[in-house]
Amino acid sequence: MNIKKITTSLAISALMASTANAGELTVVSFGGAYGAAQKQHMLDPYTAKTGNKLLFEDYSGGIAEIKAQVEAGNIQWDVVDIEVIDLERACSEGLLELVPTSILSKGSDGSSAMDDFIPSALKNECGVGNIVWTIVYAYSEKTIGSTKPRSIGDFFNTSKIPGKRAMRKRPQVNLEWALIADGVPRDQVYKVLATEAGQARAFARLGTIKNDIVWFDSWSQVPQLLNDGGAVMGQSANGRIFNAIKKDGKPFKMVWDAHVYDLDVWAVVKGTKNKKLAFDFVNFATGTKPLSGMPDVAYGPTRKSSMALVDPAVIPDLPTSHLDQGVKADGIFWADYGESLGEKFNEWLLE
């Protein structure tokens, strides 16, 4: 008997077994600074802890690619970061696995997952919320003048604060803001906007500042508009303004009244052969410590226990610190009404 051969064979077998036990997942998200933060705080620590290999890919959102994979029975992605407005549709069309809340760990303070997560993070059975982001408006101390805006009503009041308003060229958020500025309570906005009368009311209120609106398509345009005086106030994703303040030293201020916030979630593609491993990653990535890293890019963690690990200086700039002033974007509403309101919005622009 050749002891050396047996030893070598056993070593190779052990290596093969180890390799077989180390899983491999394809995780998909949005790239940029956001993806970099996820890699730093979620993916790399997960690989370091488990030895599982993660292939991290970018996509531009939506459900088309997920749908194509599921319908073809050729699943290439395992875990996807998806916006709630897309999650609602993908879940209803059976493109995602149901994620049981029983897989989720307790918070670092010992609280149960159900108590630790903000309610909207676990609202959909097909995903687990990982960040809260929002749309606010901001102004520059350099150009605003002596009267500073404090409410969404001020944004719509050109007599009180003259000047251009920068707004994204789409109905979402604009119509919600118009109704709130017109006196509709925040918790009634979507109920009112679902009616013909409510839609007419929103467009009428938006029309009162139509001649003072500077339309834009990309959030990246807003800091420049505020900086050069092209607009005295501008609608923006909070992260853009945060970065302009913290990294570029811009004298911008965010106004949180009536901000429209939403979540991104981790979801698992239906039919993945790596479902158990995918659930393990989702559980890890939505743990207290990994989520506490997302304020690096000004997005709020969905676990309450994560806030204890966040730099106190950043907390006032996070959407999760201002939920009581905001409106949760209704993904189901926009899935149902988005197309028709988009058409009405385009017609209104041409009037």
C-alpha cells in the first residue's frame, strides 16, 4: 500500500469537498457609489465569513431581465436589489421566491426581526428591505434670499419665494407634492389621486408654477442648477444633495416636509438552484451591522438597531430620521396608474 498516494488522494478529496461546500451566488444591484457601499458592507464581509463566492453584477432596474430568465427557465441571477415599485409587479407575476421572515436574524440588541425592521421593509412577502431613500427638495444658501422655505407649500409659493423650481420630468412625486401643497393630508394622497377629480386637482396645482419650472431628466443636474442659480429650489434624491454638501462643500439645505420615500429590497429570483444560499445571503446582508454601512451614501438602514452603529453626525441627513414628515411612495398605485398618468402628464406639458 502506497501511503503517500493515499494521503495525496485524501487531501484532494478534502479539497474537492471543501470546494463543493463553498457556494456561489450571482448578486445584482445598481452599481455606482451605492453598489460600492453594498460590496464593502455586505458582500465582502459575507464572503469573508462564509467562503461563498459572490459574482456582483450591475443592472438598470425594472423586471424585464428577471422575467426573461424565469420564463425561459434559464436563471442567471440569484439575488437582486429591486425597487419596491418593481417588486410589487415582479412578485404578483410570480417572478420571485417568497422570502419567509423566519430566516431573518434578531437585531444586535436582541429584538426580533419583526420588531427591529421598520414595517414597510417586510410588507411584501417577496423581499426584505435594505435601504430607505427619498425625494426631497433643496435650496442653496447662496441664492435663496432672506426668506427660507420650510414646507412643500413654500415650494409652490412663487409670491413668497420667487424663482425657478427644478423638477424631474415625470408625474411621480410631482403630483403627490401638488396635492399636499393644495391641502390634501399626506395619508389621503393616493386615495385622492386615484380619482379623476383628484388628478385634475393635482395638475391644476402644478399648473400654478408651470411657468417657473425647470425640467430635468437626471438627478445629477440638480446640484448644478442650484449652484449656478438656474433654480432657487430643486427636487432631488437625498443622496445627491448629501454628496454635494459633504463631498463638494456646497451650501445646500434639504427640506424634509412631504418628502416621498421608498425602499430597495433584496429579492430572490424564482427558480434559482441556490435558493437556500440566497436566503442565507439576504439574512446576512440585512443584518444590523451590514445595514449600518448604508448611511455612507445617505440611505437609511431598515433596521432600528442599525442606527446605534451610525455616525451621529450623519443621522439628521437620513430619510429614516424624517419618516414622520414623509409620504411612503405607493408602488401598487403607480403600477396601476403609472401609464395613464404618464400620458396625462405629457399632454399637460404640451398645453
